Amino acid sequence: MLASKVIYIIDDDRDDQDFLIEVLIEIDSTFQCFTANNGQEGLQKLNNGLILFPSLIFLDLNMPRFNGRRFLNEIKEDAHFASIPVIIYSTSLYQKDKDELKTMGVVAYVEKQADPFVLKELLSGILSSILSTN
């Protein structure tokens, strides 16, 4: 991964944001990470150009006010944003969620981890595959 990649993290838990950023930077120090605290804020930042155009979005499902499904629906219906790969980063383990989100265009589903080594291992292969095609 030579060029800098923009990673957008939309999650209502600041600790989860920070943890994910730490792991991502450990995987590749050229990642530029931006955050939003819910789907509504995430969409506003995209629409208003308040962040660089993302190479990839990490999206939590369970957020108050404007959840991950709603955000996903909004960007997949917008031709400008529809091609951005989205990884669900959630505590939900329901197979129904995973199946439904795959049909909505999600490229991967990653369960939130407490161990940074496990998360790094999970993400390294996924990111290499996704970002090498973008």
C-alpha cells in the first residue's frame, strides 16, 4: 500500500473509533482517518466535503438517531458515493444482519474486537484486498 488512503470511521463510541484508528495506523501508517459520531454527521461531512473522499468506510450498525443501515442506504443511492467500499464494524453477531448487509453492498463484516492483535490480523487481509483494487 504505497499511496495514502483515506479511511472514514462512523461510530458513536469514541473509544471504538480511537481503537480502530490505532490498529489501522499500525497496519499502514499512511492511512488518513476521519471520524463521525453517527450516520447523520457522517453523511453531512461527505455531502459538504468536510473530509477527503474516502477510499473505505468503516460503519457501525447500532447508533442512535441515524443508524448504520440508514447511512448505508443513503450512500448506496447516491451515484457519487455508491462505489465507496463499506465494512461493517459492529458488535452484532446476527447472521440475518450479515446476509442483509451483503445484499446492500457491504464488502466485509468485522466483529468489534477487544484484542488489537486479533483485529489487526482480521483487517490486514481484508484491507489489502479491498484497497489494492481501488
